[in-house]
Amino acid sequence: MFRYFQAADVFLFPSNEDIYGHVINEALSQGVPVISTNKVNSANKLIKNGENGYLLEELRGPLFVDAIQKLLNANSIGSCIKTAKENTIEKMTNRHVEMINEVMEK
């Protein structure tokens, strides 16, 4: 799958609902900027508009076309990889353990 990401210029995630969507972090880890709807939790957490992708209400219309054009003309590889490195499975697991411990202490 990572071969496909490496061949891509932009990753589009047009979901209308997704609990998390790990595929966004996977695309970012390969330096591929992501355009997603704002209905995906991971997109809301990981995507920084104009830096490593775009969050849109829907993936159609002039805003969608504009986002693709901007990303094709930008060099966002470094920002994508930086975001992925800040959100590894180990870091996410540690955060979950911290949250569980916080609840248990109450």
C-alpha cells in the first residue's frame, strides 16, 4: 500500500463519517498531503490547512479544485512527515494509557 502512497501527489479521503481513519496518518507518513472531509476524526486532528492538506465540508466544487491545485504546487512533504512522526502508534497508545489512568484516579 505504501508504494501507492509514494506514487501519489495527493490523497483524497471523501468519507462522510469515520471513527478515526488511520489511512490519513499512513498517507502523511509517506509525504503525501491529504484532502479530507471534516467528518473524519483523524483528519480534524492531523490536517493543518495549507501545510499538510486541507479539510473541507465536501470533496467537490471550487474549494475542492482549489485545494488540489494548491497542494500540487506546494512542497508539503516535510510537514506531512513531521505530522506523522508526532502521531505514531506508540504515542497514541501512551496517550490512551494516560487517559485511562486519569479516569481511574478519580
